Amino acid sequence: MYVIDGIYLTKRITGIQRYAIEITKELDKIVEKDSIQLLVPEYYEGDFSLENIRIIKYGNKTGRLWEQVDLVKYLKNNDAQGIFFENTIPVTYRKGIVVVHDISLKVNPNLFNKNLNDICSILWRRYLYKLIFRSSMKIVTVSEFSKSEIMKYYHVDDDRITVINNAWQHMLCVDYDETILERADLAEGQYYFSLATMAPNKNFKWIVNAAKNNPEECFVVAGGGKLKQVVDEEYTSLSNLKCLGYVTDEEAKSLMKNCKAFIFPTLYEGFGIPPLEALASGARNIVLSDIPCMHEIYGEHATYIDPFDYRCSCKITKTISERERKEILDRYGWNRSSQFLYNLMFG
């Protein structure tokens, strides 16, 4: 029996949680009833609905302590294999399938903040990586690039790693909210757009410098946390840099659809789902970091920039046709990814 680690359901949705949620939903459509269980803490109060995967509430510890104690107890009591979607596993239970989205914490620890909490997190995750790759667990990752990185840094055999991609169909469930353009004083096709954070690896610095070096262009960023505060306090002189703060999924979809180009200047990625979401939303063009992962996913259908060149211009060199947009999107599907996982489990 397989038991899915459902701790991701107690968090806000990030790219990793999106992967877990969408594959679980699609997996539910193809598995036999009660052949898989989804384990969540007793305090979980969400409305995640499944037909064939049985949702079980067990244990009341919080966060990773639930995963390391309550989940382990349940797995051992039921002699079950786990499905771990979030780069982590229980230290004392290494049976089943684990998804390692990337190993950036190993390859580029300098791209993360250096406060005590982050340092502890880096050390903890790198310890878990060692446990994962030295175990006999089946490993899933999200791109051929990420697979090659795992093999390079941890010397894992090729046949232990299965590539199961991200996808974009969740965007079909999101409506457009075109009122955001008027409220943000934006004209269709007249601004560059990015979903930004202050995390060093996401490279917000590149967008700031692009705004400085291209005063005739408008750059719009959206994101929660301290992003808007930083922009409002530190970059008031850049009249062509606008931060909207947190936006809804509907607003983000409209901003992607109507932008001149979607910018993704990341320094390192295992897959890079935001540009795929932008294309699914109708973005005209995508401006991406010139790194291996981006070329694997988006091929020749993007404008590539050097994410380390802060003297940058932001000129679109590749306009995407409707045929090219469809070509990219047709390669990825949550239903296809769930079938690959099903085959790995039961094949």
C-alpha cells in the first residue's frame, strides 16, 4: 500500500505544493478505490476532495514534526510505502518514492539568505539529500537537467531516477480579472511582468537593473512578503518600476495575458513553472535566464538573457507564434505526469 504524505495541504500553495496537489488529483482519477491513502494531520480542515484516494486524518503534531513522528508511526503500523512530494523524507523511514525538485541547496548555497534560520534549513535539507540518495528509494525529479545534477553531485545511477514534469492545466480553472489593468494604470502590451520574491535565487536584482537601463519601458512585479515595501522604500526614483504587492490568481493571469513579455530571470531552477503558466494564460512572449533548464523546457521559443549581467537591456529577440505556444504547452500535462507516477508505483 502507498500512503501520500499530505503535509503540503496545510501550507500556502507554492510551485512544489502545486505539483503535489495536481498530480494527486489526477492520480485519483486512475487508481483503484482505496489503493492509495492520503494522510493529513487531524487538525487539517481543508476541502480537498478525492473519489478513489482515501483521505485519513492522523496525528496532531505540527509541521515537519508531524512528518517525522506521526507520519512515520502510521507508515510503520501499516507496513506502507510513502510518496513524498516535497524534497523531504522522514529520517527514520525510507521506503517508497520521493520527489526531489532540484538540489539547489547543494549546488548553490550562496543563492540563499544567510540568517541562522536559513543556514539551519540548508544543513537540514542537505542531510536529507544524503539520506535519500543513499537509500533504495525510487527518485522522481522534474526535468532532465535536474536529473543530471543529481547524478553529478550524488553519483546516483541513471535508472533510479524518473523524470516527471510539471504542467500548466491548473490555469484552466482560473478566471481572468481584467480590472487589474485599470486599477494598476497599465495598458495592454505596454509592460513587462514578473512574479517576484526577495529570495536571492529569484534574482529580483536583474529586474531592478533592467528598469534602470531601460527607462522607456515599464516593469511590473507582483509578489507578497516584503517585496512591495522594498520597492516603495528603496526604488522610488524608478518611475518605470511598479510593484503591485500580492495579487490574486485571477489578477496574475490577466497580467500575464496582457503583458509585453513575462520575465523570469532566475539563477537556478529544477523546472521553472511560471513561464509555462504565463504561456497558458496567453502571454505574448517570455524572457528567460540563459540556463540549461530553461532551454530544456522552452527551447528556441524564448528570448534569453544573461541573469548575471546587470548592465542588461530588455529587448525581445524572439516573438512566440500561436503554433509555438501550443507546441510547448502540448508537451506537458498533469494527467500525463500522474500516469508516469502510477506506472512507477504499480508497473
